[in-house]
Amino acid sequence: MLTCQPCNDEVEEETANAGSYDEFDEYKYDEEYEEDDENKYDEDKDNDDDEYIGSDDEYISSDDEYIGAGGSDLDEQILRLRRCEYLRESEVKLLCQKAREILVDESNVQRVDAPVTICGDIHGQFYDLVELFKVGGECPDRNYLFLGDFVDRGYYSVETFLLLLALKVRYPDRITLIRGNHESRQITQVYGFYDECLRKYGSVNVWRYCTEIFDYLSLSAIIEDKIFCVHGGLSPSINTLDQIRVIDRKQEVPHDGAMCDLMWSDPEEIDGWGLSPRGAGYLFGGDVVEMFNQTNDLSLIARAHQLVMEGHRSMFNGALTTVWSAPNYCYRCGNVAAILELDENLGQGFKIFEAAPQETRGSVNKNPSPDYFL
């Protein structure tokens, strides 16, 4: 019988297998990208005004207008994405350009107003994201804060991330996206997003557009100056929120340091700080959480990053909570998922949901990701 191990075991392998950023630059991007481009576009190289959009072998003019936020083109794209349909490569490029214009102005500690619904890891499980919206309410009817790890492992990372990005462009004040450790060029080469983009579009262009956007995602969020939200956890290099605000986030996730720790660290029943078995970030105890919350006048730290079979887990006398929003993780773990709803007074309520029914998913014609942690 297959059993799922906690994320500590799982992601220790991530860092061991992901390789260095230098290796990525020299191998997959330069060589494989150029080879794919040459093979894919050779017979059409005389038609400079056309652009390949993926497996359906259709071509469109690169002059097609993208109307942008509030426009009919974007609304139509959101409808298609809700049906789990691909966008054309040119549409993805323009969507990412619009998203960059919005994200570049957001803070490393992005302010979010209550009421809001906090969501944990999604990991490309598109139909479970649809289920999440059924349970929590559709955007823009509800405000949402997603804590990162939109991609990898699931079958539909492309559609999942692009739907969330399109909603961000269409309703920038209603949805907030922060960066997780999987929003990384290195990690996505190992855990599925790179290969999915290549398989669906015939080149790595879409992967490149999306990973450039990763660099602009906020590192954390603060709700009503009281609830600090981050993907992973705390860092021994950070005592105050102002120290997070001055980080240069527009880069690949570093191997160490404060930015890395925010995405990789985990709470543990220890005193102080400990070495993380993941190979990145730290373990931190209740005393660390208490001091951080006291220093920054916080009532709660909300984070994701770790599989919780019950969907959520509270630690350190309610000072920290973990939210996990990918039910039946990797399509075999059997866990439920949760979202955390905060009302206008920061009252907390969890909603639990299970994986979307099989009959709503359609047929899967994509190769599943390898067994990374079994």
C-alpha cells in the first residue's frame, strides 16, 4: 500500500535533485531550448508574423490585440481557463506582461484587507482548485490570498497558474499571490512544470514567461497589520517585517539567506532554531514564533508548505497555523484540504473539502510526474 511521507522527507529530495542554478543556465535553457526552437519552427521560419501556440498546430497573428484588465479578451481567457483549456502562447506572453505591471508595484510584505480567504499549496491540481472556489466562493465575490506553490506535481500546473494569474490581472485588489519554494526555475525543472510546458506548447517559452513572473511575486502578506502570511516560515536573519520589505525579491530563489528561509523553513516542537532536513531553510520553535509575533505586534502566522492530512494544523498555542489546500495530494495521499476564512474582525473559520469527483476531471492525457517521495 502506498503511503505519503511528511513534506520534510519529500522536499529534502527536492534540494538534493534540483541541481545548481549554474547547471540550469548551461544545460536546459541554452541547449535544449535552442534545439527545440530549431526543430519546431524550422519549416515556418519564413513566416515571421506567426507564432506557434502548442499541440493543436494553429497559428495566429502576433498583432492580435490584448485588451487587458477589464477587457473582453481577458474575460474570455478566464472562461477558457476555467474550462481547463490552453491559452495561446502569444496570449500567455501578454498576460504575463500585464501581470508584471501589477506585481512590480506590490510590496515584499503585501497589505491585504479582511475579510479574506487564505489558501495553501495547490500544486497544479486544477480541478481541486475549481473545487476550492466552489467551497469558498468565486473570485471576485470573495477576496483570496494564495500562499504559493501553484505549480509542480499535478497534471495541470499551466492551467492552474494561468487561471490565478488571469484573475490577478482582472481583479488585482481581490486576489493576492505570494511566492512559494516551487515558484523557482530550479525546482520546476525537476518536479514537472518545465516538462508540462514543453509538452503542451512544444517549446519552453511559456515556462520562461511564467518563471519571469515568479520573480515579481510578493514574499509575504500582512492582513490588517495583525496576521503575517508566508509560504514557509521564519528566518534567523529576520526579526522585523521591515527587514523583509528591503529584500531584493526580483531574482531566482537563492540557496540560502532570508529570502530562501521565508519559502523553505518549517515550525517544529523545539527551542530556538534547528537544521532543516529539507536542505534549505530552518526549523524554528515556539519561542521563535512568540518573539517574532511580539516584536511585530502580530496575533498569528499563517503558512503552508507542509502536507497536513486534516487540511490544517495549529501550533504553539494558536500562534501559528498551517493551511494545506491540495486534497488527495499527488492524486494518492488521501488527505483532505482546507481554506482559512477570516471575517472583517479577523475571526477565523476553516472550511474542509475533498478532492473533486473523478467524473468532473475528464480524461487525463498527460504523463504523471515521477514518484518523488515514496
